Amino acid sequence: MFKALIIDSHSLIPKIAPQGIKCIEFIDGDGGGHLKWLKHRIDAIDVEKLACKYTLIESDIAFDKIESVVYEMKFEASSDGGSVCKMKSEYHVKAGTELKEEDIKQGKDKAIGLCKVVEEYLLANPEAYA
């Protein structure tokens, strides 16, 4: 899951979710819905610890409330032989603004949805990242 969702995301995700993601291009670093484009900065990838940290820094919609969003993902082995993905999101809002819980939930639902698409692909194609 880590390799498919993080390391090879630029190749895999546009193939399995073309309705939402046309392409992923790395323009700096190592490395949806009603949005036409997003720009993330890869801050750190630790392949041994199966962890990644990245920051949403721009998008085609005006960031009227948000300066940036920092995401941290970590994959851990589960007792059933699979894995568990833990994700933390840290919202940096502009001075004098407040995010509504529904805005945060919408972003969380989209992230979970993308993980589910990758999981379904891997279950249907177990040899793809074996």
C-alpha cells in the first residue's frame, strides 16, 4: 500500500482514478473532486518506516481561509497480515479565520476515498506491488 499510494502514486493513481486525478507531476522535491489542480510539497519520505510528510501549498481555488495543510501518513502492520494507515492533518489557517468541521470532514472523506480506491486495486491485482 505504501509503495502504491506514496512511492508510485504518480504512475498508479491517474490510471485507477482518472475521473478525479488526470496526472501527478513532480515539480519540486522527491516526490480531486471539484478542484482542477493541487500543489503539494513532499517534505519527507521514510521508506524504512513507511512514513511520508507532505504539505498542500496551492490549489486552483482561492485559499480564503487556509495558508497550508500539512499531512503525515504512516503505515503499520496489522494483526490480520494487512496494514493500517494512520494520517494526521494539520491545518494552518489565515489570521482571523476559522474552519468549519464540515470543511475538514470533506477533505478527510476524499483522502479516505483515494486510499480505498488504491486498496481495491491492490486486492484485485495482488501481484502489482508484491
